[in-house]
Amino acid sequence: MTDATALEDLIKAYDVRGVVPEPFSTEVARAIGAAFAEVVVAPSGGRTAVIGRDMRSSGPALVEAFADGLTARGVDVVLISLCSTDGLYHASGALRFPGAMFTASHNPAQYNGIKMCHAGARPVGQDTGLEDIRRLAGRFLREGLPTAADQPGTVTEREMLPEYAAFLRSLVDLSGIRQLKVVVDAGNGMAGLTAPAVLGEAVGLPALPLDVVDLYFELDGSFTNHEANPLDPKNLVDLQAAVVANGADIGLAFDGDADRCFVIDERGAPVSPSAVTVLVGLREVARELAAGRTPTVIHNLITSRAVPELLQAAGARTVRTRVGHSFIKAQMAENNAVFGGEHSAHYYFRDFFFADTGMLAALHVLAALAGAQRPDGSPMALSELADAYEPYVASGEINSRVTEVAAARRRVLDAYATRKEAGPVVVDELDGVTVSHWDGSPRWWFNLRASNTEPLLRLNVEAADEDVMVKVRDDVLALVRADQATDGPGGA
């Protein structure tokens, strides 16, 4: 029997993720399914859950085991088979069932995982059921599963892709836009299924004025072309080259489970997720104001300071939150926010059950680009449109592997507590430690936060100009790495 202590590493702050078959075995999946039935499904007052999976070869066996854990507890299971994570959220929201998505997102092929939600796509995170699931699944692994219900649940299948695509199309109308050439890199992930459905005619929807050039649409959980992790710049190289070679207006890259969307402009240059947050946020803010409502937008503390500045100037109330989708989803619902954005290219919409969807963000970007004009009325390029939303210089996320995380953090805090600056230095500890000199001169801020699973410190720096950003970045890294630490790979 699998050691229950494996769950400590498998179950993270807001999902389950690990190597298959050990420590993430079918036995573990079955125990988590049984715990999900008791912690999430039973208290909802219903007896049905919906399950989806991505293209990883380990998915079918893990889904079957998880479903066994549910049906043994009397829960009916609806399988929607291959889908994106936002496709699972749509199913949970539309059907009002708790849900589970089997995916390891951008992680390599040997990994798999589970993203779980309450009915209506409400998050299951550390404080909203996941810790209880971990504890109960651990007990089931130690002591055996409880006696099966007198009336076991049933398993049925349902196709949700056409409804998902039609729902997204109903939220952003692209039917009348100018013709755009779009290169889409699915990275052999689930966008290979969803992009043809939403942007094309694969499920019978009318054609849009989009000339789509596809890259790596074949579903392949071994990711034979490149990792399905667009946050790593090396995985954008093919898309960048294809945009330029095809004279495209825009490039779109999705991660493995297609819940995140990264944008490339017509020159082949990345558009930062913060700029995308502003671009999409301004559209949603304008719509709220036109309806006579005061808009609220959520952003995490790693996004550019341009996000709150530009959205507040447009009439929005902004709320800053910690990193992590379960945390930002909770803030979305609590504040009835119309939109939310993260530095990692997760975008959240009130109209999409307060959940994240990369494809809906892509539709908004396409609509904004198609409608953007220069003063003379000619079409504006994406690089011109995005430049207005990227006024500052950011380092990107830099990982440092350190011997003692707490000691490295203390070195940084001690140094900046005594530093003489022209203006106040503000420190807060919402998520890690953020040190800000944004109201002084020169303007800069940085955030340093620890990994939940490794001896890593993650640094993000932003400043009003490049020289200042580089100096702050290098000063902080010197303090962090004073114990001769080595670099870790970038990424959130």
C-alpha cells in the first residue's frame, strides 16, 4: 500500500501534482476520489461530480481510479473525457456539479495531477477543502477505504466541447472584426482540441474572420516538440519565428492544459501578462461602467504597478492579492470582481464562473487588436497597442537555490531596513516579502517569496527604468546568494 506520507508532497496549496506511478499511483487517486466525495460532493447536497482529463497517457487509469473512489461512496460521475482545464470549469459551472481535472499543466510528461473545484467552479484550495481531502485520503491509505455505499454511483459520458466553445463565443463577439492572421502554438496540449472549436469551425460554429496558422495541435502527452510551458522563453521560440515568417498579426501560446494564454506581437516579441491584464481589464471595466456598475479588478502582487495605476485611472477599484489561483478566485468571488489577472498569464472572469480561462482572454485580445486604430484610422499593430500598457521595466521571475531560505530572506530585510533612500521604503508580507520605493525616487519595488516545495527563493523586480531595475535586481541577488547559492530555473 502506498505510504500516506506521500500525500504531503503530492497535495500542494491548491492542487495535486506528482510523478506517476510513484508517488502518484492509482491507489492514491482512488483514495483522493473517496475523500473528494466526502469533503466536497456530500456537503454540496448533490450526488454528482464531473471529471475531465488532458492528453497525458497516465490520465485514463488515474481517472478510472478516482471515479471508483467516488462511485464507491454513492456519487454519480459524469466523464467529459479530453478537455482543457477551463473546459472542466465550464462544465462545473454550467452543470453546477463539483469537478476534478486530471492534468499536470506545464509539467513534463511523467507528471500528472488534479485540479478540483466545488460546484459552480468555486476553488478547492488549502483553506477550502484541500487540506481536509489530504487528511482524509491519508487515513484511507493507512486504514483502507470505508465500506462502499449501499447504492454505488454510476458513470456516464457527456460531450461538453460544443457547449464550451459556444459559451465563450457568446462572451466576445468576433464575427464582425477585421481579418486577422493568428498563429496558435498548442504545444501538443489541450489547445489542440479547444482552439479549432473556439476559433474555427470544428464543432459547427460559424467561421470567424481569422486566418489561423496552427503549431503542434496534435495531442501528445510526451510533448515531442517543446515543453508546454510558455512561461519559459525557450518554449516560445517556434511561435515567435512562425509569427514573423507568416506575417501574422498576433501569436498565441497555451500551456499543457490550455488554461493560460501567452501573447506574441507581430514583431515576434512577447507581450507581458501584465500588459494583457491591462488590455483585457480595460475592456471589462468599460463594460461595467457602461452598465452603471463600479468595476473591481483583482491582480496578484507580482503584476506590474501599471496594472492598478491604469485600471484605477479608467475608473476601476483594484484589489491586490497573493499568488495562486485558489486565492485569486476567492477574492474574485468575495469582491464580485469583473476580471482578474496574474503575472503567470492566468486570467479570471466573473462571466466565466469567477474562474480562469486562457481562451476567453485570447478572444478579448483579438477583439481589442481588431478594433485598435491609429489617429489616421489605419489598423494599429499589437506592438503599438501593448506599448502603452508596459511603461515600466521588469526582471521576470528569477529563482535562486539557497542553503537556508530564512537566513537569505533575513539578509535582504536587514539590508533594506537600514538603506538610505530618497523617500519611504515600504515593506509588506502579504506573500513573501515585498519591499517598495515606488513613492520615492528612483521608483522600484521587489518581491521575494519562497517556493512551497523546494529550497528556492523567487525574485521579481520592477523599476521605472532599466538601469534602476538592474541595480536593484543585482543587489538583492547578491544578498540572497551570499551563501554561494546557485540559480534555479525560472518559472512560477
